[in-house]
Amino acid sequence: MRRFVPFVAVVLGLGGCAPASSAGSQAAPSVVATSAPASPAPSIVPTQPTATASPTPSAIRTATFQSVVDGDTIETSAGTVRLMGVDTPELGECGHDDASIAIGRILSPGDEVTLELTDGQNDRDDYGRLIRYVTTADGVDLGLLQLEAGNALARYDSTDGRPAHPREAAYHAAQLATPGPDRSVVTLDCQAPTDTPTAPADAAAPSQAIAPETSDPWWMKYSSCTKLKKNTVGDPTGPFSVDDPTQVEIYNWFAYGTGNRGDGDGDGLACE
């Protein structure tokens, strides 16, 4: 009867190595891969660094002007915007109305303005307002306009612990207003005269002193269109047109000067 030499298959792991050789003098085979031959080690190729965008020096967008809040704040289609780097008087302070009207004289509802946020600046202030340079379609920088008109101080920059901004030096050079007590803004028109001319000692006394004209126009007695319409002294109640030269000052007062947006719908008529 023929005899057979048994052999045992050895399986090593799930990877499936080659089976061990049968008994005898045959040399054990070397271990070989059970699937496709291993790929050769890839050569090392220097990886090019991923390109990253350099910081944008400024973020610029256009928006539509809607209304004046006060001399350093406006409403736009992008939201409420605080002029970067300037400060004007608060409501009730001397100069507030002039600063507010200064913007209303060069911008009408619907006009396009450019809003610019420079690199390193805060996007919004503590009240959630956007902080931006605001420039009209004619290239007028509203912040610089207020400084040159004596309506504002150059503030909220590197001189008082805030981030510096590119127009900071120009803004300070243009400033005509002065700081008052409690960080108030004393506009050029609200500053007390520094030099009072003295009349010659031998000058004859005038027969009748002429009182300086200090009374405000009649419309400035009213802080809103609502109060104007309740008047019982016969003052006109409106509407007042921005296109009528005889009414434009009254329009500016109720539309911008009172802070109550007397031309809320922006149609050029205040106190309708």
C-alpha cells in the first residue's frame, strides 16, 4: 500500500501569508505578499505652501444713505454707521444741530455713499453701530467735513487708546473744535471769544446801545413736528420743502436738527 507524507497548511492571520513547505529537505520559501506587490516608496517631493490671502487693507462697500441721526452717526441701507475717528456734540449740547444739519445739506435720502473699514479697526462700537469712513459720491469724507467745519473733535484713535487709523494725522490737523469739560465737544461756533476789543477811553458813549441779536429763529422753539403742530401762536405747521429756498432752513431743522427725523419717509417734505 502506498504511503503519503502528510503536510499541514499554516495560515498566519487574515492577511494570508504563503503556505509553509511540506516536510522534507526542500528549503522553506521566503514570505511573499498575498495580493498585489507593494508599491515602491514614493520619492519625497517638497510640498508647496498653501497660498494664503494677504490681509485686506480695507473693506469697502457702497450703501444708500437714509437719514441723519446726529453729526457723527447716520442711517444707511447697511445699518447704523458711526463715522470713524470723529466726535460731535450730543443731543441738547451746543453745536449738535449745526453738526447734524451739515450732513443733511450734502446728502439726501437715496444718495449712494461708500463705507470703508480699514485693517485693524473694530467693526462695531459698543452700541452695535458700524464704524466706517463714509464718503459721498462726490468724494466728500464726512468725518473730515465735520472737522474742517469746526463741528467735531478727532477722537477714538491711537491718541486715546483705540486702534490707529490711516487718516488720523489728517483728522487731527483739520480739527477746529476744542474739548470741553467731561469730554464734551465745544464746536467752533460755540467757543467763547478769546479777544474782546476794548473801546478807547475817550470814546463817546453811544446814545443808545444796540442789543445783539441772540434770539433763535421761530422754528427752533420746537423740538419735533408733533410739538410744532400743537402750537397755538400761529406758527406755520408745515409741510416744509427742501426744494423751496424760503423753507430749506426750516426743513433742515425738523429733518435733521431736532433728532426726531421730521422727514421720515425721505420725500423732501418735513412735518407732513
